[in-house]
Amino acid sequence: MATWKKVIVSGSSAALAALTLDTALTVTNGGTGLTGSGTNNFLVGNGATSFTTVGSNGTGTVVRSTNPVGITGMSATGSFTGSFTGTFVGTSNLPDLVDGNGIVDFIYDGSAPATVTVQADGSTLTVGTGGVKVSAAGITATELNTSIAGNGLSGGAGTALAVNVDNSSIEISTDALRVKALGITNAMLAGSIANAKLTNSSVTLGSTNIALGATATTLNGLTLTNVSATGSFTGSFAGDGSNLTGIVTTLDFAGDGATSGDVDLKTQIFTLTGGTNVNTSASGQTITINLDDSISVTDAIVTGDLTVYGTASFANTENLLVADRFVLFASGSTTAGDGGIVVQQGTQDFGDLFGYEATAARWGVQTNFDSATNSMAPEAYMSAVIDLAVPGQIDSPKYQKNGNIKVQSGEIYIYS
């Protein structure tokens, strides 16, 4: 199974699955010094007499129980942790455990089993197989505290809860709370009243209905006679307009430089003509100015940013200088794929490739690569180094690939 495997160097601390030594370690170098072993063995101090000795490391003795089923009949004092088999021998007269309030009377001293039972009065609380619960209909007015009656309520402490009313605006009728007849006064009304609540909620001018409080910018079906007005207006009017003044009849315009012209709006047509690489079209009240589909520019200099949607072709480029610190390849791709940089060698369009292989999600190299292809077959992969001491670098499955290196707490690991 592929995992991170530690590279053992001087000073490394290692946990090995298996280790075979030509010569046993001495006690000084961490060995046990045992000369014999067997099942059911453990280490005790020198001088043990009740067990069979099977080895010694100079400090303690490895012994074995003389009973084939294990150590029996052992007597020990003090405390211990763990588990044991057999019968517990000791005092069964423990300090008495007695019941307190809410518990049925009992006494337990360890000599015999005892059952602890919760005591309930049977009216307010009952005890069932599911535990202690409030009895059905067990809470009466007697159990209610006066504090349960908040604002607008009264009762508690033996009295049923009731709703407080002033009996002038609000009243209780046949166990129901309602507004009293004629109980709402003008002083109780606040804010605005919706037009829909009014008998007459709008006015009509001409054929236009206007809600109270609303504004109308257009009036239909209204006839005005002998009306004089100043200012400006939009729309149409009836008549020949002979008495209207201030209407513009000439449009002045200017081009680049000092060129200018004018159009008589009553008798002339204003025409826009496209120049080099520019065409115009008109439809209805719209004039559209477009660039030609094919544009030819001689010695163009772009002082701002140039964005190309499509393929940019360079006829002769010897040295490419890119000011950006990061370059995005395959920006038009919507799916994962291979890509990289090819350095041509002796054959046109063939060379050495340094690229990213998407299937393995690794960088690699390939010689004699045809730059016209869309995929690569790496001859070797690049090893990635993960240093967990560097913020942001983690042991991600993306980098758990054969040959990659991880540095953790000063130790070096290789994934294989």
C-alpha cells in the first residue's frame, strides 16, 4: 500500500514494521538482555521465588507461572488498574447507602442487592417504565404561581388565569374576547387610512381616475379651451402650430479639427458616411456605426490594454517579452487537459516538453514531443516537496504520489 515512508538519517526517530538484527542489542544500547522466553511471561524484580525463571536482563527476571492456566492464588495489597478473572475476596460490609427525599426507603451495605425507586405522590407526578412524568391533568390552579400571570392577565396561586379588559373598548362575551360596540374612538386611530376603506377614494378628471394622495402626469379625455401656457411640452397637438415659437429648424454639427456643417431639418437629410474600416447603417430612427469585419492597420500603436477574443497570430516574433508575472495557458478551455511549454530542437515543431499531465495531475517531461498534439505521455514526473512548516502547505491527497517528498517536524518522507 502506498504511504509516506520515512527516510532514516542520523537523528531520526523511526517506527518500523519489522527489523532483523545480525547481533542482539546490549542492555546499554536499549536491548532487554533476555536469554529465554515463553508464553505467560512477565518481568519481576530479582529474587522472585514463586515462579519459574526463564530469563534475566540483569535488572529484572522473566518468570513463568507454574500453573499452566496462568497465575492463581495471588494475594496483593494496594491498588491496581485493569481487569481480572475469578472471585473477588474482600469485605462486603460497605458504609450504608440510604435513601433521601423523593426516594422509596431502602438500605444498601454491599451484602445484598438493592433497588432504588423514585417516590411520587401519584396525583401530580407518576413513575412509569419511561421515567418520571407529570400526571395527566396533574397541574391545577393550586400549582400555578401568581408570577405566571403576566401583563394583561390575573390569577394563579389557586385562582384560574383571566384576561383583564377595560370593558369600554375591549370586553369578554361568552368566553370570547372582542372589541366592544362603539369602543373605538378618534383618539385610538393612528397613521393613515387606506383609500379602499373610504366611500369616495378618488377623483375623475376627464376620463382619468386619480386616487386620493396620488399624482397623475397624463390626463385623458380632457378638453382645454382658451388656455395659454409657457415652458416646454412633449407629445402632439392639434392645429397647424402657426402660433408656436422657439422650434429649432437647423442642426449644426462639427467633425474632427475645424470642419463643421449644418442641416436644414425641414428640407435636408443628415447623412453619416463611414471612413476607413468603418461602415454605417440606418433603420427607423437608429443609426448604427460598425467596424468592418476585416480591419487593416499599418504601424498601429496601442497605448492601453489590448484584449483579443479569438486567435492572435504573430508573423515574425524573435523575442517575446511579457510584463505579467503570471501567464494563463489554455484560457479558452472548459475541461481539464494537458498543456505545457515546448522547446524546439533539431526538427520543426518537435522538441523537449515541460508540461502538466491532467490524468495524473502531475508535472512531467517528454522528449521529441510534437507540439501539434493535445496530450502528453510523460517520460518522467517532477517530484513535489511539501514542507508542513510553511503556512498553507498541507498533506493533501493531490500530492500523495509516488516520488513526492514531505518534510514534517525535521523528518523527511518519500511517498511510495
